[in-house]
Amino acid sequence: MRPSRTGFVASGTGSSRPSRPGQLDPALQAQLTGGMDPQQVSEMSHVSAASLLDKVHHTEDPKIVERVLTLVDREGVDLIAELWSDADPDSLPGILWRLYMLRSWMRRDADGISRLWRLGEPTDTAASAIAGVDPAPEAADIARTADSILSGAFTGDFAVALERAGAFCDVIARGIKASVRQAGPGGQQGESALGTASSLNQTARDFLHGASLWRRGRLE
């Protein structure tokens, strides 16, 4: 792992954008590739995030929910990253970007993350209860939790989903720090891992701040 804006980048990917969570209208795609005013891009990021969330909140069609949940898997990284990845973490598009990146990372490295969880949360504590993870999860449990957090953001209480994501990131950050301590002095590799842990801690704070803003009607 290495640090990134979201803390969810695996080393060797060659990109700080692991995936994109959406597909844009061809006309909008043409505008983006041709260059747009940053203010227009910012406005589009907020409108697209709000529209996506609103659409799922007002549907009972499980196919729509599944399509939104698996946008990253089906589409990869590109155009929606141009809209969401640079959004402020205290904004709806910025928070949704982080939720999608968290799910993508959790599913991509579920086995490694399950080990980090066991290091960071060796007993059943409040964090386990909030995140909804057993103290000794296997890879399949991490993958299910990844889907549960993201789907909960769209179909349940958005603030609760953010709190679950925040608790999860904090535990994994503790697991990374514990693994570094176990390994002993690791030079640059150890420093990189600790940088990732720091990035995850910041992302956890972003999620919790987002939850507070959402409850006050100020996450836009």
C-alpha cells in the first residue's frame, strides 16, 4: 500500500485513481475531454452526486441499487473521476468518491485487509459494532462489509454508512501500524505503510465529518 488522497491505493497500480464510479452522458464526455471551466466541473460534480443519491433513495428496484453499487466494477476509472475525485472531502461528491474507493479497495485486497483488521481490532469493541465487522473476519466477510457500507449509503441512513466507513478505516490504520511494529525497522517500506495509515486516519475523519454535516443538512 502507498498513501493517496483517499488512502485506498495499492502499490504497483501506477495510478492514484483506482476506479471511477459512473458513466457520463456522451455530450458531457465530449465537453470534459475538450476542457471545461473548473467552476462548471465543480457544479457538475455536486449535481451528479446529488442526482445519483436521490435516484436510488426513491427507488425500490433492486436492479438499480445493484447497478449503482457495482458502477466501479463495470466502468473502471475515467470520466467520473474528473468530476468527483478532486471534490472537497466535506462535500457530497467528495464523500461519495471516498465511499466508492473504499469499497473498491476492500474487495480488491479483502484477504490482506482481513489480516490488518485482526491486527487492528483483536477484540470485539465499539469499532467492530459500528463497522459491522467480526473481530476475526475472513476475506469474504470484508467483501460483504464493503458492499454493505456502500449500499447502506444509498438505501439506508447515509450518516450511519459514513460512520461505519470511518470506524473501518480507523481499525485498518491501527492494523497497518501494528504490522509495522511487528516487522521492526523497515526503512522506506515502513515509512510508506505508516503514510498509508495516516491517510486512512484522515479519511476516517472525513467520513465522520461528512456524517455530522449530513445530519445537519449541510453536506452538499
